[in-house]
Amino acid sequence: MARENIAPTRSNLLKIKERLAIAEEGYDLLEQKREILIMELMQTVEEVELLERELAKRIETAYPALQRMLMVVGRERADRLSKNSIPWIELHEKTRLLAGMHLLSIEYKIGTVKIPYAPANSFAECDQTVLEFSELLKILTELAAIRTIAWRLAREVRKTQRRVNALEKQVIPTARETRQYIEAALEEREREAFFSSKLLKRKAGRL
């Protein structure tokens, strides 16, 4: 690892020691942050997987319900009914505190679907289809919110890992190499000064 190209002076030695201490402390903190982020990411991924399984189960019941409804009321009538059965949805950005960071996510509210047609024109297949797809919509919205968190956590893990690698493989080794160089140069200078001093004393003693 290449060292910094600076003069081997005591003031520079103090500066490099201070920089090295800060870098090592920063490395420890970032390493802790990385581990916490990975734990949070793993938990979030588990939530995503649970919701995806729940989504798959709901799809298995929702689309057959839709097919039964189409067979009973016909496609044209089902299309008219569906336009009057759209639930209201509110989406808002919200922040979630994880590992000391405020990550943006989605907050949602889904209103209860009201079936507008008269009881005389109502069919059990229509009611079941509306309920199935309302639940499907809730799962999809929640899944989108959790996936947003997972994506942002993964991005933070990558960013933190790059910083950890930079400190571990570049900044800290370079600072250590520079410190060792300066210390060796100062020790050599002190030895030379010591021997020069002894030689001068000997010469002075002979006079």
C-alpha cells in the first residue's frame, strides 16, 4: 500500500495519528451500522416473502371468483358493476426510522368497498369477487410499501459496504504506512543526532 507523500516531521506524525484514529473509529461505527442494516434488511425480506406467499394464495381464490362471476352475470354487466365498485385509496409518503436513518416509505388507507347495486340484482358471486379483489388490493399496497423499504435498505447496505471497504483497504492502510514511515524517519534522525552529539563530545574532549 502506497504511503502519503508528506515530510517526516513530528507535526505531520501527530496529524496522521489523529487521522488514523478517526478513520479506525469511523470503520468500527460503519461496520456496526452495516451489521444492523443487514439484520433489518433480512427481516424486511422475510416480511416481503410472507406477503408474496399471501398474495399468491389470494390470487388463487380471487381469479376463480372473477371467472364464476363472469359466467353468472356476463362480461358486459360485470364491467358496469366494476366501475361502480372502485374503493378509494389514499397514499402518503412517510418516514421509518431504521438503524438511525429516516427511510422514505408509503402509508396507505383503503376504504371499504360499497356494493352499489340493488339486492334484487345482487349475486353472491359478485359479492365474493369484490371482497376477494379488495383483499388483493390491500396485500399489493402493503407489499409495495415493504418492498420500498427493502430496496432503500439494500441501497444503504451497498453504500455502507463501499465506505467500509474504502476505509479498510485504502484509507487505514495508507495512514498506517505513512505513520510507520514518519516514525522510522524520525527515529533514524534521532539516532544520527545522537551519534553526531557523541562525536562532537569526543572531539571536544580531545581538545
